[in-house]
Amino acid sequence: MRLTFFVIRRLLQLIPVLIGVSVITFTTARLLPGNAAIMAAGPLASPEDIERLEKHMKLDRPIWEQYFAYVNDIFHGDFGKSWRTGRPVLVELWEHFPASFELVTFSLFVAILIGIPLGVVAAIRQGSRLDQLLRGISVGGISIPVFWSGLVAIFVFYFLLKIAPPPIGRIGFSVRPPEHVTGFYILDSILTLNGPALASSLSQLALPSLTLIIAMTSPIIRITRSSMLDVLKEDYIRSAKASGLRRPVILFRDALKNALLPVITLIGGYYGYSLGGEVLVEQIFSWPGMGRYSVEAIFNLDYAPVQAFVMLTAVLYVAIYTIVDVLYAIIDPRIRY
Amino acid sequence: MRRRTENTPVAIERLTRQANRFAEITKRRFGFAYLVFRLNPASLLGLIIVVALFLSAFFGPLALPYSPDKTNAPERFQAPSSSHFFGTDKYGRDVFTRVLSAARVDLLIALGSIGLAFVIGTAIGSLAAYFGKAVDAVLMRIMDMIKSFPQFILAMALVAALGPGVRNLIIVITVIMVPSFARMIRSRVLSLREMAYVDAARTSGVPWWKIITAYLIPNSLGTLVVTAALNVSYAMLDAAGLSYLGLGVRPPQAEWGTMISEGTSQLLAGRWWISVFPGLALFLAVLGFNLLADGLRDIIDPRMRR
Amino acid sequence: MKRSLVVLLSMLVGLALCAPLALAGDFTVAVGAELEGWDPHTAIFFLANEINWNTYDRLLTFETIPADESPYGVEMIDSTRLKGMLAESWELEENGKVVVFHLRKGVIFPSGNEFTSEDVRYSIERKWEIPTASRWILNVMGLSTLDNMVVVDDYTIKFILDAPNAIFLPGWAFLSTMSIVDATELKKHVTDDDPYGHDYLNLNIVPTGPYTLESYVPGSEVILKAYEGYWGGVPTTDRIIYKVVPEEANRVLLLKSGDVDMAYFISAEQVSSQLMDAPGVNVFSIPTAGSQYFCLQTTREPLYNTLVRRAIAYAVPYDDLIENVMYGFASRATSPVPTLTAFHKDVYPYDYNPDKARELLAQAGYGPGDITLTLSYRLDNPDEEAVAIYLKDALDDVGINVIIDKVASTRFSEMRGSQDYEMALLFWIPYVNNPVYQLSYGYHSSSGCCNYGRYTNATFDAMLDAAKAETDPVVQEGLVNAMQELIAGEVPIILLYHPNRQITIRDNVTGYVYWTNFLVRYDVMSAE
């Protein structure tokens, strides 16, 4: 009962945040200097052409009227159209989503596989050489600018060693993308038994995900380590030790399970943020994901994609945090104040 | 039910003494920091990097024979050598000189925006915590909103709106950094607010702004300094990332992100030095601030250590 | 688990060995930007236009000059000799005020529909009515209302122009926006929300030309497939594969390795350092009538002062810019009418002479450091950035401080609207290589599209208006000469150079024809 109340309250709190998000999104997009009509009309247009276009794009209406029209459209599931392609923005975002999703999910998955065990080891061997080494590596990892490590990776593995494919996107040059089933190249090539496409999309994924893995692993190591240290100090672990349980059992059954909570929070936030936020990595590797898509939109004053993208990632982010909060409340009832 | 009792000079003096003791403890911890720095080699390394960064930013360009911005086309694309340690770029400018000259701008942007975010965030956070209720709800919801945007995209859109340039970069990074400070100080002040001496000061008629500036903020300073140190490195990475996308400083001003981006198209022609060295400088600077922040956190506020 | 891995791996290895590479008859092109929004009547991006160029036909085209007769070693169009495309022939009536097109009979489009005058009429109606389409081009071509387009019968269509117009006929051959769509097919996709099938055509193609759309992967590639029934003969290239490769250095490497047959948008610097001597790669460098220049805000001091403008003209190191920015792939601009345009005269007296510049500034009453000017350029244009950086040094040298303002293209567009530049780097490429058209873009106080410095000169306005209406070429030449002299003396803009166009292509490619609008038609090309 109290849990339901908590969840409802948490959801109600979302309403002002979402309204605020829509206002900020809208005004930021409109604050972009320049005249979308001039951009859309292209270089060969007369003032009359531009005026006609402003009317058509409803840019001549008062700003609040434009805002309500925009919100109204969103409630009808219409996020508008890109003037560059004339296509619904949601469709375009959806087409760019698999690229970002594949890259981020794969990288984060590997980062978790590496980061959590290393974090646990560092905590168990607190203060050891290994711990110090890992600490150094993880500080280094969060300090590397991805747009630079990506370039260095391209230079070393593609230009010098020639073992990586050229950084030209999701699939190699002479390979056809797999038949469209879901839009996820790796999944599609497995489903359609397309070996070359699978091999190519995996190898195209190597360098960008390497770049992301380096950046993502470090925070995971850090948080796992400190969270694990906190748990190891708790009384129940000590008493478990005292009661003569075997060390691995204590570590993995009791300690790690409890230590994972903050780790999950971090990863959740990270995931939401990365799905839309890896602009730089996508840019360097010509990865046709949502980040690159939104950069192009911003540079071209294409309001609708900018608004939709910012709006949706904000909602995604808020949603992930709300879910994490609710999960916390379920796991630890003390939080439901 | 207000306890309106000790509104006498004696009482106020006692309160002041109490507050001073808090401040003293804080100061002692900072003094202690000096010792611990010497004990923690990693943070010491961070400190050295940061100090070296400042020194080279201020004195480096003066000591070098080349101008960072003047073009010299006949000298372009020279590989690193004894006369050009880091080689030259496509305008024939000395990359080493530019890397040092860029340190100034990058430090200015990072420290400038963190300084502003520090001040604004502290104001917002302490007001929200002190007054609570509606003030708290409104201010913190706004902070939540800013936080809920994909920060880099928001920054990009804002810079695109305001136009590239050092000043606008500082403004934009300030905007995305304020919520961290506001949240941090809010939670600090919330716990301090219930302390006896604050309560007493309030009941004895000390005005709210004085309580905040004289009692609450000084006692949160440690936390704030750690937050600031941690965020300097993010600010630096964000500034360089925006510059990398072309949303940075005005040419011909050197800036690390811009330099990396200028070198991108030369990388696959084998001219690696144009982008690798500025990137290395950026990496070292961020590493320095991160190590330093780690050390500071261990000393000032061990509980913050996640 | 383990076994399935082994199966998967062996499958990979097995299939990788017989991976289908590009087929013979395919032509692969590495392009630098997205291919999108290709409704031919609204498209503004180059690559979208190129898709239109190959999937739609126009009424007219040009004869070509064979490679061995052309000065640049590559087959190119002869823009003085029109020939029919979808129109078999045309007649001028009333001194050129009325143009009648006789359309080709028996042309069957890929949809199976036959070409008629309705296709032409509907295409022009779309061009006129869709809000995002520019009516301006039709106006410039002499069409001021749709009523002046008259369908005579199924194979004859007549246009009544405001006045005889030198741009009308070449426009039908030059501009991809004059593409003819398959009206019968398109009308099937028209809805109330989308009365001209604009949304449909942005993503689909109703072809009237030699290619049809095979597939489109947003952000990655577009594949066009040959149409066997094309009236002009079966295309020699079966498929055109456009691959999006945003990073220039990668396009260069792919061209060098032979993975692509042609690469677009390679900068002079990369051509000079990477491709000139690369085995298997041909580089053609062809002078163009395009002009790189910067405008000066003539409405305010100090640039209002002609002496200051002349001083700036003397302060620019023209030859150094050509060498350092364009790596020699450009030629000096010596007149507002480019070298390759009729009636061109070397009227520009300015050479790099910093002493003279300082002298002129002193004469105008400005000492060193008295003038500070902002120079704007678009942030996505690396060549202009290089020009800006070199210009700053050169102007600093004569005592003019320059603030470089790197402007997002969005804000640039706004500045274009308000014409609020102090100095801005701009590029002008004429769609029609005609001296009067060349002079009409940037100097006329009211009718020009691009007078960004808001230059006003009543004498010039009068001469230009007279030249537009003049039909006697001798009188016209006299007016054009007078205008060139006038602009050279007044320097409302500083002309820097005419860049060459570099065609970077594999050496086994045959059939390439250079168009002055840079668009490539693949139906006669081959990469065997």
C-alpha cells in the first residue's frame, strides 16, 4: 500500500519535470539563431519565397501558439517532420536508434564484464599493488577524452597496423547490409544467416566500442570497489566471516549482491545518457546513430529532430531514474519517506 | 513553537564562538591536507601536473620563439624535430607553442565556468535548503530539469544558439554544471540547518542571509571544494568536446579540442602530431585535476568517496 | 554453448570467403554528406540533386566537347550548344518571348506510363506551388505566372515569357530542379495532407530518367539501378552505389585503394598531398566560373569609405592564398565577370601591395590599429577558415585588426537574411554562365539575391537594368565593360580567386562528362 503511494507520488512529481523539459526543449530550439525558413529555402530563394515558407512552417505565429501546437502534436504522437528530408522525425530517430543501441549496449556489456570483477578484486585486495594499479588505470580511464582516444585507435589499428577496417560506419565497404528485419545489423545478420554481414558489422564495431569500453569501464571499477568496501565493513559480513563461512561464498553471495545496488544505479544512468549522448564517438567513426543525427539537425536548424531528440532522451533519462528509485524503494523500504 | 530566548550580546558572542570553532575544524582539515598530499603519491602527482599546467600556461608562450597564432605557410606539416618539438600544423604554426597557449584558454574556460557554477549553485542550493517548501521545490525541480537533459546535446544546442567563443562556452558549461553544486550544498545545508547553533542564531534574530553566508556556507566549503575539483575535469572535457565539433573558440586562438579536430583530417595522411599532442595535453590536464580531486576528497570528506 | 560458437565461427569463415563484393557494372561513389530530401523541385543539397540528375530527365541538355578537344583533358559540356532531351525540339516565337517545346514521343517511364505534356505541366506546377520550392528560379527564367504555361497538345507545351530571356533555355538543361517527374505515377500518392506528393517524393522516386531507386539506408548508402527501357539506350553502368563516408581522409584512402571509383568533395590540400601522384587515380583540375570573395559592409564607416576598401584590396596576398589555401588549384579573379565568362576583361588593378594599402589608409585618415573589423565565415567550411586565418595575418600587417567570427551555418543564414555582415567570406557559383547574370547577383541595390554588403550605386543599377533588357550583343558588351570598370574601382566586395574543381576518379573509368554544375550523369559511364 505504502509502496503504491510512493510510486504514484514519484510519478506525479514527473509531471512538472516533463512540462519543464518540453518548455526548455522548445525554447532552446527556437533560441537557435537564424531563420529555419531561410535554411529550408536554400540559397536560390527570393524574399517572397521565404515569406511563403515562413507561413507554411507556421513560423509567423506567436511563439506561445507555436508551443501549444507543438505540445498538442506530441500528445497525438506527432513529433513533426524534418525539413531536410520531409520525413517524420520519429521514423528517422527510430532508424538511427539501432546504430546507437548496438554500439552502446555492446560496449557497456563488455565494460560491465570487465569492470565489476576488477572492482571486486580491488576491494578484496584493498591497498595492495593490484588495487593501486587498478585505481591508477581507472583514474586514467575517466580522464581520456573519447574523441582523442578514438582517433588514436584509428591511427594505430587502422592506419599503422592495418588490422582494423576503415572507420566508415556500421558495415564494411564491399559488404551489403543484412536484409532488414529489426534494423540491428548484428541481430539481422544472424537471423538471415548472413555471415559476411555479421563478420563485417562486428569488425566495424571493434574500434568504436573499444573507445567506449575504455571510457565506461573505469567508473564501473571505481563504484564497484567503493561499494564493495562499504559492504565488507558491515556487521553481517563480519559475523558471517566469524561463523566460518567460506570466503568466496561470503564475497559473492552476500557482499557482492548488496554492493551491486549503487553499481546498477550508475550503469542505469550511464546507459540512458550514452544512448543519446555519444555524439563524439559517433562523429569520429562516422557511426550513423542518433547522436550524429542530432548534430546534423542542430547545424541545419532543423527544429523538429532537435526537439524530439532532446525531449525523448530527457524522458528516457527521467524514466530510468524513476525506475531505479522505485526499485530502491522495493528493495529498501526505509527509503519510502 | 519558537524558543525565543537568548537575544543578548553575550549569547550572540557565544554563538559566534561556536561557529568559529566549526570554521577552525574546517581549517585544520585543510592544513592537514597538506600533510596527506605528501603521503598520497597519486594526488601529489596530480598536484604537480596541475601546477605545471598553470606555470606553462602563464610563462610557456613567453619563453618560446614562435607565435602561437601567426601563420607561416612555408613551414607547414613539419614532423616533430629539435626546432619544432611537436611539429607544425597546416598553417606552419608550431604545435608545441600552440599546445601551451591553448592551456590558458582551456584553463580559463574550465575554471571560469566552475567558478561561476560554484557561486550560482551555492546560492541556489543554500536558498533552497534554508527556506525549504516552495522555494526548495521550485529551485530543485529546475535543477532536475537541467540534469535530465543529455548534457552534451544541451550544451551543443546552447552553444549553437549563442554562437561559438570563449565567453559563450563558459556560460553554457556553467549552466550544465550548476545542478551538481546546488544539489551538493543543499544536502549539506539541510543537515547543518538543524544544528543547535544555527537554530539558535535564527531564533536570536540573525538575518537569514547572514546565517547562510556566515554559518552555513563556510561549513560546507570542504564539500564544495571537492565538488569543484571533480567537476573541473568534466568542464575541460566538455569544452574540448564542443570545440572538437567546431563549436569552440574563435580562430586563430589555439584550443586543445580545436587542435585535435584540425588534425583529424591529417591523421590518415600520417601527420599524427597535429592531433596527438594536443590530445595528450588535454588528457594530462584532466588526469591532473582528477588525481588532485581524489586526494582532496579523501582528506576533506572521506564519506563522499563513493 | 561451445558447439554453437564453433558452428557460428565456421559459418563466418565459410561465408566470408564467398562474400559478394561489388558486382561488375557497379559504380561506387564515396560522398561526404547525407543523401536526403530528394524531391527534385525542392532539393537544395548537392547530393540530393545528383540523385535527381540521374533518375529524372529534363527537357534539354547540352552537346559535349570530346576529351581530346577539351582544354582540360576531360570530356565536357558545351554550354553554347543545347540539344533536346525529353523535348525533341523547340522553337522561339515573337523574338524569343514565346518558347514552344515539341516533346519526344514514345518515351515509356519505368512505371509503364508514357511521357506527355502533362508530366511537364505538373512538374512546373509543383515547382510553383510547393511552399519549400523556390519560385524565384522560375521568375528568373522569365515565368511570372503559371497561366503563361500553355499545354497545346499531348506532345507540345508553350511558355510565354515576360520578355526574351537568356537564361530560360539553358535553365532547362542546367538545373536539376527543372526535372520532369512521372506525373501519372506521382498522382497516385497524392493525399489531402500532401497535395503534391512532396513527402512521398522526398523518400521515393517516380523516375523519368535512366535510373530507379533500388535501396536506401539512411545515413549510409543509396543504390540506384539502371532502367533497361530508358529511351536514350540501356545505361552502361548497372548500379550506382553512393556510400556516405563523412571523413574526407577516408574517402581519399578508399579512392586510393580502388574500393570506390570516384570520390566527391576532396579538398585541394588532400588532392595535392595524397592524390596527385597516386597510382590508379586520375585527377582533373578544371577552372570554374565560381568566385571566392568577401563582402564589405558598405553602409557604415570605415568600409563606407572607398579608400579603405581599396586599401583592403591591396592588402590581400592573392597569390599566397591560391598557393597556401588552394594549393595552386585556383586562378586569380581579375573582374566581377569571371575569366570563363563572355565579355570578361582584366579590370582589377589590385595586386598584393601592403605599402600602398597603408598609404591609402593614411590617406583615408586611419592610422595603424584604428580599424577593427569582424570577418565572418561558416564553421563547416575548412577552406574558408584557412582563408580567414591568412587574411587576418595579412590585414594585421597593414594595421587593420581582424576578429575572426566563426558562425554556425544557422546564424549565417540569419545574417544572410538581414545582410548584417561587416566582412564575410562567401562563395558564388553561377548556375548560368552569363555575364549579365554574373553581375546581377551581388551589386544591384534592390534586385540582386546576394548583395550582402548592401552596396548601392545608382549608376550601376541603371546600367544593369539596361543590360538585362538589351538584345543587341554589342551594346550589351559595352554596358558589361562599363560595369566591370565601375565595380573594379569601387570594390564593394574583394574577389579572391576562382577555384578549380578537382575531379578525383579511378583511371579505369570511362565516359565521364564534366558539367559546370558539377553534377555527374552515370548512364554513359563505366568502371570496367
